[in-house]
Amino acid sequence: MWFAIPALIVVGFSWSLTGVVMSDAPRKNCNTAFLMLLNALVSIAASLCVWVFAQKAPLSLRGVLLPGGSCFLASFINYFGLQIMSYSMQKGPNGVIWSFIQSALIFPFLTGVIFFGNELTFRRGTGLVMVLIALACLGLGKENKEKEKGWLLPAFLSFFLSGLVLTFNGLPSYFEEGKLLHSAGRTFFSGCGAFCAGFFWCLVRFRKEFFPLGLSEVKKGTSWKYIFMLNCFGLICSYLLLYPGLDSMADAGAGCVSYPLIVGSCIVGFNLYSLFVLKEKWTFLQCLGNVLCITGEFLIV
């Protein structure tokens, strides 16, 4: 766990980059749907190359399908969950919706406790509650004027899908066969899931404009800068930190706390970005939320 805890915290901070890109790319006239589609394609190609050379342990069919299928489903579901979240945010209070959906970290936490015998101590339970309270504070501390009705149902659906994503991502770490697949292999299947979902989404949404818009995005140097940034940090973290960290936490009987660590670090990382880079002013509730989030992470581990 001495490796896993700091590794997962670093992963959480690296995930903040996705929020940074999704926030900044539209301002630079980049189509985020095609941008993430290209990003998934690059991830697939890079991961396949690394997987071929790095895979040492012999694999059975189950040893490929169990972790590969879980990672594929997680990324496939995640793509649509993000689109539904975006739809909900166009109609309702963004901060509340974001915090509500991030609370899906309780899914993998409870999965580890109920199905895989992870110990639920008073300290861990208190830490989890503090992280959830922190999410509420961060949501209420932002500009949350309701625009119109109709946001609650899609927000709840996105919350449920997010819970499935986190659970599927962590599932292979609980099985010995699942852990035999190299991290690059798991990242490859994750990329495949994201690409399939993104391709279907863009094809249905843009139809006749699919190829012109896609070609336009390919020609933009700005898009490739974002893709390089996402893959440079994202792939390295996935290969060296994320999946090895999940495996180590599961081996130590603490797999349930992996995603509270990651999500908490991700939230703090993006809030620091908004404070120092975007120059957004923090409210008292946002300051309190970040303090509670950090304190909750210490209690969880």
C-alpha cells in the first residue's frame, strides 16, 4: 500500500487534465466529441504496441476476457454517461449535478465491502462520509442557478452509469486471472470501449457531417496538442500507476478505498486549476469542501 496510495493520488490529479481539456478545448474551437474519439484511437495504437512487448505472464481466454471486458464496458458506458451529464448540466445546476455524479464512488466502495470482504472500519466510513460532504460543499459553493426543469432524471441516470464505470474498472483487481493481463492490455481495451462508443455517438449525432467534421479535427494542430497532453500523462499513469495501484490495494484488502482516493484527488486537482489558472474565486463552501476532501482521504487510507 505504500506504493498504491501515492500512485492513486497521482492518478487522480492526472484525471484533472480531462476536465482541463474539456473546459479549454471548446474555447479553441475544437469539437470535443471528435477530439475524444481521436484520443481513444491514439490510446489504442500506443497501448497495443506496449502490450505486445510488455506482456510476460501467460494468458488464458478468461484471463483476457475478464479484465478486458470489464475495462471495455467501463469506457463504453463512461462515454455515454458523460454525454448524459452534459445534457443534464445544460438544464440544471452544474455544481450540484457534478457533485452528485461524483458521489458514485460509493458504488465500488460498497462492492468491495459487500462482495470481496474489504474491511469497513469506523475510520474508513468516516473518511467516505467526509468526502461525500465535501462533494456537496463544492457543488453548493458554485453558481447553481437552476435554468429549467428536467435535469434530475438524466443526472440520476449519469450517477448510476458512473457507479457502473468505477465498479467495472476496479473489478479485475479482485481476481488473480484478471491481474495477469498487463496494464497496457487493460488500457487497450479501455481505449477500444471509448472509441466504439465515440464512433457510434458521432456517427448518429453528426450523420452527413461525420467525415467533414472528423477530417477538420484531424487537421487542427490544437487538437493534437490536447491529445498529446492527455496521452502523455494518461497512458503513463495507466501503465505504471492506475492498474498496479488498484491491484495492490485489492491484494491488501483495501480495494474499496481506491476510487475514493482517485476521485478525491481529481476533485482537489481541478479545483486548484480553477483557482490558480482560471483565477476563479473560491467561496467559503468550496474552501471547506477541499479541506474535507483532503481530510477524508487521509482517514480512508
